[in-house]
Amino acid sequence: MERSKNLDAPSLAEATRFWLKLGFISFGGPAGQIAIMHEYLVEKKKWISDSRFLHALNYCMVLPGPEAQQLATYLGWLLHGTKGGLIAGILFILPSLLILLALSIVYVSFGKIPWVESVFDGLKPAVIAIVLVALIKIGKKSLLSYFHYGVAIAAFGLIFFLNISSPLIILGAVVLSVLFQKLGWIPENGSEKSKSLNTDLENSYLINSFSPRKSPGGPLKTISQQIAVGLILWIIPIGLFLGFSQNFEFWKTLSLFFTQAALVTFGGAYAVLPYVAQVSVEKYHWLDSFQMLDGLALGETTPGPLIMVLVFVGLMAGYNSFDQSLLMGGLGLLTTAYFTFLPCFLFVLVGAPWIELTRENKKLKSLLAIVTAAVVGVVLNLTIYLGKSVFFPIGKTLEPDFLAIGWTLISFVVLYRLKVNMIVWIGASALFGLMSYLFLG
């Protein structure tokens, strides 16, 4: 790929150092993570122009899976090919995975101690508030008209009243979006005036809009080979479980479940969490709703994508299914991470060469808005589902926990109106839970 002559290409080692650093400091959800990448790669280092950065982001936004992790993979691929994409994507999630593994082991080992349990009691209301804030943010971006409000209401009704699973709702939204788009029933998102590129500005970046795009090579040959490699990588762990595990049925179920979850994660982690919570708690009984909330709290305190909460579910599944075995819990965590993120790499490394041949597609944006509108309804159901567990604890269905309700309201105001840092407030909520235990019993 032709690059600006004014800048030297970064070495793989230099880029790797950045991706590793990003893995440890990527707090703040996808918006914060994307902002860090933009500040460093575009503004500071000038390795990638703003137009190419946004082009990559647009593609990652319409993929299932964590868009920030996929964007890191895409940008790593732009800089250093497949090797660079793998390094960027893996280092984006590896620190979070290791930190969450350590925290989860502490949780299952000491979580039943009263004062430790009280810490999580303080975190649960804060998590409800975090989900509420996420719901509002998603809604502001996607509820662009009465049409989109109707989609959100319909999605909520399907999952809340008819118990339709969220993957079916999301996939249905995709199908209906394509159909409505062809019929011209989707309202415009607003006119967007295209900005003419500043040639001198673009040429000041290493990779810019005037750089020749990477050729994908022979169409069928390249795609078929990459998909074949992806399928082989998917099958290998299942084959190992079949050959060496005494409970193959569990590992097969875990692998298939999180592969399915990864393929329908349109709209970010909050879109798939209701499905994972509902199935893992009520169908497979891998954990209970309180533990699911604790997992959300742990996920919010670690860097990396929030979808990492799924690996906590995998750990609890292995731990509870094998007589509280930490070893099987750890294997469950690693298995869940593998099957959750393998499709993410496949989507980017197979699709990126082809997306490089396209320009910004407004039809994709319209389709994404419909899908994300459905996500609003799904996330609203998640909020109610988790809220019932916190506000009406088991055994006290007629006695609301007013302390939890009050802390949720305070947390919402602090996070949404006062814009207090989420990590800081999670720490304050843990302290609140501990103080409540010490002084209120």
C-alpha cells in the first residue's frame, strides 16, 4: 500500500506497544476506546487519516460483536496486514481477560463472606443505573423518528410479553430493515453533506484516502481459504472436548451457545446480555440473576469491551457444573472467550479487504439504525429483568428494597447528570455497600 512520503511506517514492535497499552487503558466503553485510538493513531502519530479511520469504523459498526475491538483489529490490519490485525485484536482483549479471570477467582472463592457480599450489594444498584444510562445513550442515537420508536416498542413487547429470544428479534429487525428499505418505508436519517477532501491534509497521513487499497486477490480463492481456516479453528476445541472430556455435552452446549451469541451481538454488548442472562440463568442454570449482576459489575471495572462479561458467565458455568472446580471454571472462561471473539476476527480479516473497495454506504447506516432501535427495546427488558432482582429480592417480593432503589436513583443522577467517572462511582458504590453492612447490619 502506498503511503505518505513524509512519514515513516511504524514497525510492528512500535505498533504492538501501542496495542498492548490500549488493552490496559481502554476504559469508558466503546466511545472512550474509539476516542483513544483516534487520538493516538490519527491526531498524534498520523498513521491513519480521519477519513480512513471513519471508513473502518462504519464497517465495524454494522458487524455483530464489539465494534471497538473490531476497529482495533481493522486498523492493525491496515498497518501490518493479517499479523498486525491479530496482534491488535488479541492485545485489546487480553489484559481485560486476565484481570477478569483474577477477579472472578476472588469472587467465587470469597464472595460468600458477608462483608464481601455487601460490597456487591452496593454495586448492583449502580449497575442498574449504568444500564439505564446506556439505554438512554443508545436511544438518542437510534430513535430518529416515530418509525424507530415503533420498532423499539415492538421489540420490547416481543421479548417482555411473548418471551421471544433477543437473537430472533435482532435478526428479524435486520430482515425487516432490508425489506422496508426496498419499499421506501424507512425515513431518512437526515441529509448529510459530503465534505470534500483536503488533498494536502490527507497526504500528511501515512495511510490516507489517496493510498491504493489492498487488493483482496482472487475472490473465491481468498474468501474460501479464510473461511475454511475459521471453521477449522472453530472445530478444533470441540474435537478436543469430544476426545478428552467426560462431559462433552456441557462443553458442546457452552461452545454453541456463545458462538450463537457472538453472531447476533448487533448494537453492542447490551444487546446480547438479555439473551445471555435469560438463557444461562433460566434454561441452563449456570448462575443466578444476582451472580449475573455481579458479573456485570466486574466487567464494568475492567478495561476492554463490556462483552467480556460473557466470559464471567462461562467461568460460572464451568465452576458450578463441575462441583465448584476453579480449574473447570477457568477452562469455561477461556472457552467462552475463544468462541465469543473468533467470529470477530473472522468478520474483520475476511471482510476488510472487500470493504476497502467500498465507500461510505448510507443504506448500511439506515439499516443499522433500525437494528439499534430494536436493541433499545431489548435493553429496556434487560433493565427490568435485572431491576426486579435488585429491588425485590427473593423471599421479599412484597417488600421493596428501598435502600437499593434509592442508591440506583442517586447513581443515575451522578452518572447521567453530573457525568462522574463510572469507575470512580463503582468504587464509591462498593464503599457504600460496605458501610451499609457495617452500620445498618
